[in-house]
Amino acid sequence: MDMVPFRLQSFWNPKDYIWGYAVATLDEAILLKDACLKKPVLVLGCIFPDQWDTMIRNEVRMTVYSYEMAKRSVRACRSHGL
């Protein structure tokens, strides 16, 4: 735990009542996932289609702004076998 920045140390032992986390950017979500966070992470900001592969590989959740975006994201997930 010494290698983890101080601001992330509070995420190491999350309370049982915390279901998941919400962040603004994909980069923030990746930081949490890299810190071995097992709970779901939702990105509230925009994730562009060229970032979807990274999002899917890191099991990050995203907000969807349109029906067309939902369909495209489902196709992206299916291409990864999900």
C-alpha cells in the first residue's frame, strides 16, 4: 500500500455499504481500477468511441447519451465477447 498515492488509500478498504464509485473521466476510472478496486466504477463524463476498447478491457461503466450510442456500445462489447 506504500506505493499507492495518499488520495487513493481511502479506497483500499471501502465500507460494505458503498456499492460503487462515480468519476468524471476514464483516466480517473483507470486509476481506481489500477489500485485494485473491485467495486464498479461509472464514468459520468463523455467517453469517446476511440476510448471504448480501454473502457471495456478495464470493466468500467459509462453513461449513454442517446439510443444510437447505446447500440454502438453494445456492438463494441459484443466484439470483446461480452
